[in-house]
Amino acid sequence: MSGFTIRLATMVCVLVFLYDMQSSAHVPWHPTKAPAVTKLPVNINDPFYKKFQKVPPISVTANKFLTNFLFINPTNTRGKRQASTLLIDNVIVMDGSGSVGNCEFQRGKAAIKNMMKSANAVAVKNKFDEKYAAVTFASSAKVNFKFLPYSTADQRLTIVQFPSGSTNTQAGLAEARKLFVESLTGGRFADRKNVLLITDGQSNVEKHLTIPNADKLKKLGVHIYVFAVGSYISGIGEMVQVAGSSSNPNPDDYLFRIKGYHQLWEFTKLVVTKLASTGKYISLSPQPSPC
């Protein structure tokens, strides 16, 4: 092989390496392994979905949240998020149907506050630009507030009222999509877009639109995290299909099973406690349970 050919081959290798480095710099989260699932069964009653009825201990769920949402290794607390300025937009989509009840709805808000507090601690340490919006749904859906910094969003979440009614999940997801589209139109191009859906059961209003509306979000690059609350959930397959993203269809990474709203709060309290125990996040304490 001539010297010119060797130099040319070397240059090509260097360019490919630099391109890969540049590309990865725009992707703040890198999967550590290939997804175990590439395509979910179409039938939501398929036996595949039965395994998701199992509710693990809250310590397991807390570690899963640290790993898959905060991207922190719970054993050494070294994050996978890159230490650079990143734009992160989150939409909280909260079930306010009658089956939840006002007290449990308030507990759910306290749990969300703990999640936000944890994410904000990581964002502040790494200098991320992270914002929050909130949607509640029952018979219909309502945007409670649009993308706000953590401190303002935390205050606004406090006054969100329990709506009561049916379970119109598809409407909640549709409003979340509008918020992301509006944000893009306004010129905010987030590096990471998340939906945190908290619900206690299968949708019962235009439920044929629930999974398609989730798919529309995923096509925008949104990652949908589902907190399925209840010891046994009829129609768990719907929640499994809603969870995930276009880049990672593995529901194990996005679906969190919780026995009840008190346990939801307990799990998020444990997340805050685990972060605080590292000594890296100053004055981090959990939100108390309201009832």
C-alpha cells in the first residue's frame, strides 16, 4: 500500500471518528444496551403484557427512576448526562378522574414535586435549562401551566385542583403534544423532551385514540414515562404501549408500577433521599405527604 493511500485511509478514519463525536455531543443520553424489545404485540390483551402487573419494591422502582429518568447510577451516583448546557422540557400529565379521589390526587402532586425537586437538583449541578408544564385530565383535559422554570412550576403545581370525572387519557396526551409543538414554534428546541404520565387505570373516553396520540408524541422525539398506580390494573397493555420512545421501544425502561398513591409518594421520597445521601445535592429534602 502506498504512503498516499495509507494517509488517505487514516484521514477518513479520523473524520468518521470526529463525526461520531460531534453527533454524540448533540445526544445527551446514550443507551447502555440495545433495547430488549423492538416491537410490542398489537393486541393489548396479549400474554406479553401480564408481566407488567407485578409491582416491585419501591427501592427497585426508585433505582429505576434514578437510572432511566435522572440517568444517575444509584450505586455510584455518576450521571450519564453530559455536563453541558442542555434544554430539557417536561410535561406532567396527571390523571384526575373520580377513581383517584382528591386525597390521592394531592398525594400524587406531592410525588410529582419530589420528582421535580430531584430533577432540578441534577439540573442545577450540571447547569441544565430544565422547564415544566402540567396537564390534568378527567372527562376532558386542561393545561394547568406551560413551560416554566422549576421554582415557578413547583408553586403553580400547588394550586392545581382535582377535576374528577372519567379517564380521558388521550385528551391529556393530545394537550401535551400541543405544548411541545407550541414550544418548537416559539423557537425552543429542547435536547430532551419528556412526558410523565401518572394514572390509575385504562382510559375510558375515546380510548381508541390513546395509543395513537402517544405515538404522535414519540414521533416528535418525546420520551413517555408512565406511572401506573394500582395493585392490579385492567388494561395494563394500554399503559405499556403508551410508555417508551421512538428510539427505545422497551417498556421496561419507561413503565413504573406502583401499588397506590401513598406508595407513589414513598418511592419519590426515597429518590430524593438517595440523592441527598450522596452529599452532592445541598438542602435536598422530600415533600411531605399531604394526607
